[in-house]
Amino acid sequence: MSEIIRTFLVDDEPLARQRMQHLLSSYTDLEIVGEFGNGTDCIDATLQNPPDLIFLDIGLPDHTGLEVVSELVGEMQQLPLIVFATAYNEHAISAFELNALDYLLKPVSPDRIALTVDRVRNSLAARRRNEEDKKLRDWVESGTGDKSGFPSQIEICDGSETHFVPVDSIFLFQADRNYLEVHTAGKVYLWRMTMARLEGLLDPEFFLRVSRSAIVAIQQVSSLEKKGRNNWANTESGNQIAVTRNLETLLEKMRSRS
């Protein structure tokens, strides 16, 4: 499940924008949501509804691309990713001083665009990981945690809707690639999170990682079952979860619970 990369094309030459559209058309995770022929319109649109990525020509009629980025730097806490495009290489050093992701010389080849798209995907993935890490740190530091410092609820964004899910209503976290299925009695939510990053933030008295892809609420495990060489945890909700790690810890916690 890939994230859509919202993209602006900014070039005063319509044919240049058309060529860039053609070069990007094979990348289904890139969506061109705005095209502009001057820097002013790009700045206004970016401040109103920031994209993830801007392909920005340096030689615009009202601003240089470098001036566009300089103005945005003064107005935004986090810029979109910037890829400069130009027929000349004289501005390359200045572009990278502004932390541009890439610098393309026209005419741009399909192979060169492929390299840029890979850089974009990797940079956005790293940025999103950092954002999730900050959210997790904020939980611990804010009132969403209990007295022990563990979060009492998690925030899950689902399109335009945000859900605040109490941790004590969750009986299972199940990995689904870069997402987790968050199982509650009433609903299963899809959350962009990884097991490794979540594991350290849950209270180990109540949650245990029982496999590479599952963290279970210990109180919800009703019985353990062995089938052949495999161990399985049966939950109150009727789920059966493979136990490939921490079996002894799970047994010990089940014996000690009241």
C-alpha cells in the first residue's frame, strides 16, 4: 500500500510541463495536483495546500526557482521536497545549498527521472518515519499517557477522519507491510506504524510481542495450544495467533495474572 506523492510542476513553458508529465506518467504513486507557469502562483498554492514534491524550473519569468524556495523557507516550518530543473548547470551549487533533493538538466531522460523518483520515495519515507517518531515521543510527554509513562490512547488518521483509540480496548496489533492492523472489539483500524517502533512504547505488563508480526494483549489470551511444532495463542475474541517468540514469558504472565 503505497502513499500518494502529491506533486506540483512549475515551468513557464507548457511544452516542458507536458514532457515532465509524460516522464512521470508511469509512476502510479505520483499524482500531479498543480501546474504553474510562474513563481508567484506556486508560492501561493504551496502555502495554501502544500504538496509533497515540487519540480521547479529555475528560470521563471517573475522569480527564479531559487527565489521561490527562499520565500517558502521564510513561511514554512517544513518545505516540500524540491527538485530543480533547468537547461543550465550554473545554479547547481546554490540549489543544493537550499537543500534541494535533486537538480535535473533539461532535456531530462527517463533513466534520470527514475533515479529522482527513487530519491523522492526514500526521502519521504524517512520524513514520515521521523514524523511518527515525534508523535510517539509526544505521547509519552503529553497527557495521553498514564502515570507509568505509557500511552493510554493512540491516534490513527483514516483519510479525513482521526480516531483516538484507547489502548485498553486493543487486543491485537497485526503487521500488514508498513501498516499495522489495530484490532478492537468493535473495529479493525489500519495504522501506519511498524512493530519495532511500537513495541517499546507499550506497557510490557499488558502487551507482548509473540511473533515477528503480532503483539497481543496478554489479558485477552484465553489459552495456549500446540499443533505439531507450532504454538498458538487463542484469544477471547476468537483469534488464533502463532507464537514464535516469548512463549515462556507469555506462560509466566498467564500463570501470574489474577
